[in-house]
Amino acid sequence: MLAHVNTIAFNGLNTLDVDLQLQISSGLPAFNIVGLPDKTVAESKERVRAAFNTMGLELPAKRITVNLAPADLLKEGSHFDLPIALALLAGIGVISAEDINQYIAIGELGLDGGIMPVNGVLPVAIHANRNNKGLICPESQGSEAVWSGLKDIIAAPDLLSLINHFKGVQQLPMPIAKKKKTQISDLDMSDVKGQETAKRALEIAAAGAHNLLMVGTPGAGKSMLASRLVTILPPLSTQEALETCMIHSIAGELKDGEISFERPYRDPHHSASTPALVGGGRKGVPGEISLAHNGVLFLDELPEFNRSTLDALRQPLETGYVSISRVHCHTQYPANFQLVAAMNPCRCGYLGMDGQECSRAPKCAEEYQSKISGPLMDRFDIHIQVPPVSPWDMSEVKKGESSETIRQRVVAAREIQQQRFKSMGYPQFHTNSQLKGDVLEEVTKLDDETKKLLISFADKMKMSARAYHRTLKLARTIADLQNEKNVSKVHIAEALSYRYVMPSKQV
């Protein structure tokens, strides 16, 4: 008896078809899984055996062979449990083999026969929809699969319910798409006292998705400002939410099958390794930069990160994706994130403050700042100093603008950008930070006096071509916030004010 079940193997976000073949033949009783399975897949036979015993079914006393084709592709994960169980049920005649041929099945089996959640249901559902197949998945993740647009989804709580469904005894309902409720945050920009320059820079960064570096003494409010950036960002579009949640699904961070439309905010500790930040490991899992796709990655205490780890961010910051190459894994993950970083001016943190800076100033500041490479520093569009908040500002009773008020201006600026790109025939761009080459020149169009100001400053400060273009992008965003059609001298001047403000190297 030979049975076939469609399932998949993962290679990053890519889903690869796997033909699970099961043969029951005469011979000494045995249960073998072949086709390059890892330890987790090899243990599936014990989970399947226990689940069958719970339902009162026994495996036939024959030679059972499961082949995962193609055999040269490494198979990893517990999601092969359910396909193996379905193939066995078809092999012993409990369900019809024809009934399951039009489905892709994934799911982990519990010893009691329950079907438990697995990673990657959303990308598998998208793959099934693309290939005109149905999907069999755990009940708790059915709502996740619905967002793919797939119309034939069987979300089963356990193996017995699945058997009854195919026999016509029970009808499993079509799952309903769930949207994660917007969390009511206690963070608001109105909580920030003083720091008007920093708040202005944060608004510009949000409007154009620009990278931001904040330099200031301990306790000045850098982390406080960064944590409130997501409160002024517009919500994810449906397409962006699907892209982001596919990555979170692969990483196992999509809970209860609910799709979130809030932009991700990731703030890894400075002890994070390179694979943890950019992705990798033996299985090539996504890192923090991919989990922050379409959102914010905040790196506090920037110089405390390993230098090679920080330099690994340079390529993803330019391309919007990260390539991971391992012995058993070659894959790419999206990594279009907004980088926000904070650092002290020196190790003691009090450079330039009389009576508080250490005895090695300013030498200690140069050593501390040199931990960040020039190419990485060049990729920050905005560099600002965050000075200590005065007691007068702290005692101020009146609150500043709320996050919602600022968010409205940010949303308006982003709508201006998207309408411009569509009218110009560049729908692939969404924010000014993504502009490149001739498109950037076409969008800015500086007059002679404005261009002269930019060129003279760029020549004086020995700005790289990247820094020059990032200044143009920043000026375009400032103009959009003010609903100005053209980039003027005022916009360029403000954009230039956000560069080169390291305390030991001030202009």
C-alpha cells in the first residue's frame, strides 16, 4: 500500500514542496523515516504511535517506510507529524487517500492526539493558495491562515476530529480571520519634558523612515524618546502586515493566529551576538533586523555592541534584505527596518560637563566613539545631541504635543510621498528614505542657490556621496512635513544641521 501526502520544508521564508510517501509492506514490524530527516522528524514516529494508541488504533504489524521526497533536502521541524499520521490513516484505510491529495498538511501531534501549533502557517497558506491547494493545520492557527486569502482551510483541534471530518461525521468550520487588538500604550510623546530639538528630529525620522542617532549624557531621555517613536508611526498596511507577520510566523512569534497591524519595535541588549541580530544559526532563523521589518530597531548603548556585529548591519541598511549562508542553509530575509540608536558621548558619559567628566577627557571620547565604524555612522540620516533636561523643564506642568497629534502630521507627510511616487510611476517606493539615483534628483530639484549651499557644505565637511544623498532625502521629508512642493534653502539648512554633532568632533 502506497499513500501520498503533500507537505512542505522551509528555507527561510521560502516553502519547498515535499512529497511524503508511505509504504506498508510485508516483513518484520518496523517504522522507518527516510529522506534526510533531522532528530525532530525522526522522533515523529513515536508521537504518531502514541496518538494512534490514544484513539484506539494500532499500527499494522508490518514494515512501514516513510520517504520525504526530495531525499537530498534536509527536513527539519515537528510539522511533519500530521502529514505522517494522515498518510498512515490513508494507508490502513481509515480515510480516503483521494480526500487528502488536494491539501498541504502541517502540524505537530501531542501524545493525546491533539494537533499542536507549529511555526510558519501563514507562509504555507500563501504557498497553498498560490498552488491551488487546500490547507490542513492546527485549529489555533486557522485564523492566521485565512489572511492568505485561501478558501479551503481545515483547522482541526485533534486527529480524531480530522478523521470524523473526512468521514462526513463532523464538519469542521472554516476559521475566521483575527486582527490583533491595538494595545493601549501608556507611552506618549507628551510625557517628554523639554527636548524640543529631539522631538522635532523624531518627527522627521518618522515621516521619512530615516535612521536616527542620539548622543547625550546618561538620563537625558534617549531611551524614552526612542520607545515613543512607534507611537507616532502610521499603522502597517495590509501588505506590510502580511510581510511582517510571515517573518514572525516563521520565528514562532505570531501568537493565537492574530495578525498585528502595529509596527514592530525591537530593542535587543548590547550583548546580542551577530546571528541573533542579523539572523543565522544552524537553521538560518531570522534575526532582530528581520523581526523589525517595516518597524523600528533600537540599539541602546551603541558602542557597547560588538563591532563586527554592528558592521553586519551595513549591507541590510542599504539593500533592505539580509542574506544568510550556512552549510545547510542559503536564504534571504527581508530587513527593511528603521535604525534608531543611542549612545553616551564617552564611557563615563559626562563629556563637556564641568566637574563630572573623567580625567581622560577628551581622549576617552575619541576611543569610545571609534568603536563605531565610519561607514556605519555614515548610514544615519539624522545625528542629534540630547542635552540634559533642566530642572525648570522638569517642573513644567504643561504637557507638550501628544503622540496622536504628531502622528497625524507624519501620516499626512507619508501620504504626500506615496501619492508623489505613484504619480511619477515609482510605486515600489513608499518613503523618502528609499529613494535612489535619478529618482532622488527628480524628486528634489534644487534651485541654484540651494544647490550651492549643499555643495559648499558637502565640500567643506568632506561628505561622502551617501551622506550627500541622505541629506537630500532628509530635506525632501522636511519639505513634505511642511506641505511644500519644492525643496528650498531652509529645508536643506535644517537637514544639514542634523549631521556631524559628535561632541568631541563638533563643526
